[in-house]
Amino acid sequence: MRHVATEPTETTSDVTCDACCQSTSVEGYGHQFGVLQACWGYGSKHDGERYEIHLCESCFFRALAMLRRERMVNTMFDDEPDTNQDEFGLVRKDDFWAEG
């Protein structure tokens, strides 16, 4: 008989927002959160550093609004106006089941 070692599985009972420290759990729907992450490589000022921040829906959209404002300020004098300001960062709509 061959014995295969298995690693213990880690279960997550709650995911809290790293900004406001509130639970991201939505009753009946599980955890609803966004993730801001980075892995900086060779040549970067932060070479070898990894970041992962979990954000509840409110904090995610506050951060997104701040980034949209930053983009607006950085492009306000460009010859071509930014017409996609409201869709900044949006990849897909109506993806209720997070398919692909």
C-alpha cells in the first residue's frame, strides 16, 4: 500500500476588507470583494515585492473613483479627450456568473 502525503487545506471563514476592516460576506451570496495586486520584478524599484489587497465593494469603487480622477487630471490637456472615463477599468458587463 502506497501512502500519499497530502497538505492540509486551508479554509477561509471570512475575507475582510483591507481598507475598512469590514467583512466582505454578503448574506446568501458568499464573499464579494475586489483584489488589487502586484508582483514587481527585476528592474523595478520594488523588485521582489508582492502585494495583494482585498477590498469590499464600497472601498473598491472609492479607490476606482480616485484612480479615475487621477487619470482625468493627467489627460485633461491631451489633444484627444478621454471618452471612456466612466468605463475606466471595466472589463465586462452583465457577467453574473463570472464566466471567463
